[in-house]
Amino acid sequence: MGRRVYLDHNASTPVHPEVIAEMLPYLAERFGNPSSIHGFGREAREGLETARERIADFLRVGKDEIVFTSGGTESDNLAVKGVALARGRGHIVTSRVEHHAVLRSCQALERQGFTVTYLPVDGDGLVDPDDVRRAIRPDTILVTIMHANSEVGTIEPVVEIGRVARAHAVPFHVDGVQTFGKMPIDVDAAGIDLLSFSSHKIYGPKGVAGLYIRKGTRMAAVQDGGEHERRRRAGTENVAGVVGLGKAVEIRAREMAAEALRVRALRDRLTAGIEARVPDVRVNGHPTRRLPGTANVSFRHVESESIVLGLDLKGVGVSAGSACTSGNVEPSYVLVAMGVPLEWAMGAVRCSLGRGTTAEDVDYVIDAVEPIVRKLRAASPVSR
Ligand SMILES: Cc1ncc(COP(=O)(O)O)c(C=O)c1O
């Protein structure tokens, strides 16, 4: 097999070998149900609680403020619907660039009679905290804004938005799936009441995640069942997965600062290399307030899926900023909300780097992308 280069870390990451080693006993001999009171159950419970402690320490919050879920999607659903259903009615403030887990939860609540304001963003993808202030009404029950956007990497001003929410005594949820374990986050300084995070973006296993819920936050359960997770989330916990998430967090706590610098340098080498070799290219997202490993690059007059498939033939994994839905190619809703012109939005490709990415990988991708784009443009009527 030829060279393979994975530049899709915002989609998922390989599980760290130390994480796998820590998980294995919980799939084998420590298989008990953590709710059982016998020795087998207690062993499983110990793994679960050690992980909870590691995550609580990392976030500098209480252990009883961490709830485990089946994914970032569930954490977002639980946060948004849990707060809304506890109140029964009201108004929610969010943005147009949230992940679908938040957007579609809001839309589901609208069908139940809640009202939602979807705030615009500027050309870099930023939400304006003053827009949040203006949107808040006497019946506002929740502000939910993501920390960093998964497509373009723009980091939202959550500290300023949190200040606004707090001044109006409105609970503040932050979807931190793309930043948790990649950069520091201070939930007290940012006035965050609920923070979603996920395991498989930080070298942990898939299908496990968590939600920080500040003590005293009024929440309804979204899933009915047993008394697990202090009645916040019914269902037997994914013990091995949670143990893996805990270990992944512990590793990120010691690695993330140096990794951010290393990955940012590689990301900048990638975009500079592409810009030097390929004409008619632009980088989407905020120039500086951006996830260190994320480069969303638009190639004018080329369809992103064609570039993704061309790179795939070269063993490179990146993701398309536009998607083919029912035969039509649609630009990304995030780029549309940012006002990126269609001819650029259609040719957006997201490269997201991670702990395994090397300078050789980056140079290989730069070399691979140039002839792909050149050939696609030669075959395209609009670019001639
Ligand atoms: C910002 C954001 N929120 C939520 C999710 C959903 O997380 P999960 O894949 O763990 O369900 C993702 C995953 O891409 C994401 O990027």
C-alpha cells in the first residue's frame, strides 16, 4: 500500500495506545455492571469514578457535575432539551453555525412550542456578543453557542457571551466538542453552566462523551430509565469507553499545549504551501481565532467532493465543505452563514491535523493537491 495521510481529525481520531491499554481490562475481567453492589460491580464503578475524577480535575469542577453520555450528539441533546423541558416553555438563543446536534434539537423544540433565535455570524464565522445581548428577552431560558466550529475552526467569544448570559441570569450551554482537550477552558471565567465534550475527537473511543452540568442547573431527564448518573441520564454506562475517555483526557492535559504549537506550525505550512502552488485559493474562518489544527481551504471553481475523491486516490483523507444531497451539490451551511460566495463555498475542503501528522505528510498533501486542482479546472467550463 502507498502512503496514507489522515487529515480529518475534526471528524475522528485514532485511539491512543495508552487509552486502549487502560480500556482492555474493563472489556474483560472488570466487566461488571457499575450499579451492582457486589465486587464485580464495585470494580467497574471504580473505573467509572476514576475517569470522572480525571475529567473533573481537568475542568476544575466537581465530580458530581460530570455526566457520561453516548456521544457529543447526546450531550448536546441533553443540554438543550434538558434545560428546555425543565421549564416547559420559553425562548432559546443560538447561532446559525452550530453543529446539527444543537440546531436540530432547537428545531425539535420549536415544533413543541419553544421559540428560537438563530444569530448570524460575520465573515470569519464569529458570533457578536452584542447580538446575544440584543436577542435575550424576558422569556429566554437558554443561550447555546459552540466553542469552536468544526468546519472552519473559528473560536467563538464564549467568555464575552457567557458574561452577557450571566448578567441576564440565563443558563449558558457551550458545545465544546471541538475544543475540549485541545485548548484550556475555564467554565467559571466563561460563565458556562453546561459544556458538551466528546471522546473520539481527542484520541479516545467513539460512542462515549460527557456533559458538564453546573450544580443547581435546572434540568429534566431526556431519556427515561434507571437512576444512573444522578438521574441525569438513564442507562448503564459504557464503562470501558468512559475509562478510555478519562485516560484520553489525562494524556491531553499533559500534551495539549505543546501539541497546539506543533500542529499550528504544520497547519500554516500546509496553507502556505497550497497558496504558493495553487492559484485562486482562500482560507475560510478567522485568521487567528482558530483551532490550531484546522484549515478550511476553498479552491475557486472546483467542486470540493472532486478534490476529496482525488486526494483519496492518493491515500489522503480530508473532508468536503459541500455535500451532495439528493443529487444536488449543496454548499456548507456554515460557509453560507459566513457569506462565503458560492463559487468559493462549493470548492471548500477541510484539512484537520492531529498528533500523528508530520511535516512529510503535509508536504505530500501539498504535492498531491496541485495537479488534482489543475486537472479539475482544466475540465471545468467555468474556470476557463
Ligand atoms: C461541534 C460538534 N458538536 C457535536 C459533535 C457530535 O459529536 P459526536 O460525534 O460525539 O456525536 C461534533 C462532531 O463532529 C462536533 O464537531
